[in-house]
Amino acid sequence: MRKRIAAIVFFASVSIYAEMYYSHAEYRDLYNEKYALELENKHLNQRFVEERLKLNSRIASLKADLETLHKEHRELQSLKNESDQKNAESISERELRIARLTTELYNLKKQKEEDERLCRSRLSDYENRFKILSEESDTQTKTLEENHKKAQDSLLAEISALRYELEKTRREHEAAINSLQQKHAKIEQGLESELNRLRTELSQCRDEKAKTEEELKQLRAITAEQQKKVDQLSDQAKNLEEKLSEEIRLGEIRLKKFRNKLIINVDNKILFASGSASLKDKKTEDVLDRISSILAQYPQNDIQVIGHTDDVPISNAMFRDNWQLSSERALAVLERLLKNTSHDASRFMAVGAGQYQPVLPNSSAANRALNRRVDIVVIPRVDE
């Protein structure tokens, strides 16, 4: 790199005198090489700036990760310190008790040594007395021997009893020490288990947090998509209002939005003759063709064609009841809409609702006329 820069400086310094030492072709080659070196230098400077920005970004990311790790370490260290403090207090109490028991055992040993010394002293005293009395009569000697034997047996029995009591106390102390050690081990095991449980809960909380954040992200994306579909639905409604303004003014067609759906309500008076499921005339076909052309501009929507009747029963050679009449009328409208070949037929559905979904009570002729209708329901499709 330095060599190239030096070459550029050199060529720049001698460019004034190039004609004096080089031919025109040589000068041109040198100038081209100088220009190429300048471009390469510019490119290298750009790469240097980009690499420096990437490294700065990476360093910032690593610092953030390091801060997170420090925070987690401090939390774990705090938990460990609390656990160590509890263990230290428990161990301190057990050590004090062990020290007290050890002192008692030591005192018993000293007492035993003192008793043995006393016994030896008494035995020595008896022996001296026996030696003095041995010079007396045989009766006295026998008596003394018997007394000596009794005293010796008594002392031996007393020593044996003391040894038994000492051994019993030693075993009790050893059992107490073992019990304390076992309890201490259980406490340590329980604390370690609790620490592991807390670590597991911390890991689970982190996993749940990540999962919740991902679900929230997905919900936000779905909400944005739904808002986009609602906006498109409003645009479609405005388009329909413009193209069907005359029919809307005359009350033959009504538009309404309900729960993110657009409902195009078409009166039967412009669709069908009384008791018929055949489209009325050319005007009817023209209205449906205009609706179909607008629906074709929004291929992402699902379309439901729902036929409705009033509650006046019908029974003739063509229709058994209002169920069949409403279904046949829905199918007739659907077939006309699908005359527009740009539609995807898989998005359409025809439904007959009979007299069971009135917009008004069938209490008057005017209300029954409004209930006799075909609804074209536009439903935005939102990907999950």
C-alpha cells in the first residue's frame, strides 16, 4: 500500500517534466497507471471505512453481550453468597457442638486417668499394709488376704464399670458427631439442589421471555396485515360507491362494514321477480357485472353470496320452501359474478339462509321487502 502511494506521489511530481524524458505513449501509460492507482487507493480507503464501521458495530454488540453476562454473573454470585452464608452459620453451630463434645470427651479421659491413678495409689497402699500385716498371725493374714481380695475385686468392678460408662459415652458422642455430619451433608445437598432448581427456573424464564417476544412480534405483524386489509376494504367500498352511486341513491343497493367485513346488500326488487330465482333483466346483469369487476380488483378477498327471504311460506312446483328459494337465488347471483373469468372460483361460496337472518322484523310489507335480499359479503383473507 505504501509503495503504491509513493508511486502515485512520484508520478504526480514528475508529470510536469514527463515530456522531457518520455515519449507520448510512455507518458500516457504512466498517466493511466497513476489513475488506476488513485482509483485503487480510493477503493481501499472506502473498504477501510466500511471495515472500521463493521468492527465498531461488532465491538458495541460484544460490549452489550458482556454487560449481560456480567449482570447474570452478579445475580448468580448473589445467590451463591446467600447460600454460603447459610451454610457457614449451620457449619459454625455444628463445629461449636463438636468442640463442646470433644471437650467433654477429653474431660472424661482425664477423669479416667485420675481414677486409674487413684486405684493404683490405693492398690499400692493396700500392698504396703499387707506387707506390714503379713508378719502377724496366720488368722490375721488370712483375714487381711480376704479383705484385700474383696477390696481388689471391688476396685476392679468399679474400674470395669467406669470403663463401660466411658465407652458408652464415647459411642454416644461418636453417634452424635456422625448424625451431625449426616445432617450437614443433607443440608449441603439440599442447598445445591435448590441452587440447581433456581438456575433451571432462570433458564426457563429466559426461554419463556424469548418465546413471548417472538409471539408479540408475530402478533404485531398480523395486526399490521389486518390493518392493511381493512384499508383495502375501505378503498373497495369507495370504489363501489362511485360505480353504484345511482342504485345506492335509489335504495336498491346498500353498503355497510361489519366486523372487518364489507357487505353489499342488493334488494330482490332489482334482482328477481316474485317467486323466481332467475335474474330479472339486463339492468340486473349490468349491476352484477359492475360489482364483479370491482371485486376482481381485490383477488386476496373471500366472497360469500348469501340469499335471504321474508317469512311468507312458499310452495310451488319450482321451490319446496324458502330454504330452496334463497339458495337458488344465491347461486344465480354467484354464477353471474363468475362470468368474469379473472375471478378465482375457489374464493367464492353460495349460501341460502331462508327467512332466518332478517335485517328487520317481518312485521310489515316494507320490512319484508328489505328482508328479501342477496348479500355479497367481502371477507379479507389474512395469512396466519
